[in-house]
Amino acid sequence: QVQLVESGGGLVQTGGSLRLSCAARGSIFWINIMGWYRQAPGKQREMVATITRNGNTNYADSMKGRFTISRDNAGNTVDLQMNSLKPEDTAVYYCNAEVQRTVLSEPRPYWGQGTQVTVSS
């Protein structure tokens, strides 16, 4: 079993900052891509940022320059530093990881339970 446990959401004013953290726990052999996604009310889930095991990052255009994703391979953790937050960043943020549980198994995606980020105007 693999679980992704998120923390760090909350309420912040426009222009403020938050840091989200996610830890992958359980039977894990290898994690390739880790990332953060978000879903606002009435909208589809969208990619925020992803990071490969060797540190290559990818950001959605609206997050570039404001958000920074980082990871610790040894600890199986991924963080998202969010600066200059805007009301339109309000959403539930989900951690995602492509996990290979054993040397013989195929990688598959796992999701966290989600953490609410609310940016007030």
C-alpha cells in the first residue's frame, strides 16, 4: 500500500505565501515523477507543477515565477512553495506520484487526499 500525505494548506491573503508538503509512505521501490495538481470548484483538475527524479521541472504557465517545486528523493517528499498568491489560486491541491512498488512492478499514479488553499482578496 502507498499513501501520499499532504500538509500545509490554509487561508492566506492576496500576495501571501504558502508551502505545501507531501510525503509518500508505504511499500515503495522507486518514484519517478512527482507533482502537484489543483481543482477549483466547477473546474477540471489541472497540473500545477511536476518534477522528475533528476530534478527536471515543468510548470503551468500561470504559476511560472510564483511557484517552486522541489523534492527529496531519499525521503520521498515533494514540496510546493507558492508566492504572490492570487484569489484565482484558490483550489484543492493534490499531490501526485508515479510509484513503482517493486523492481518487477509497473509504475502507477497515486494521489493524495487533497489540501485546501484559499486566497482572500
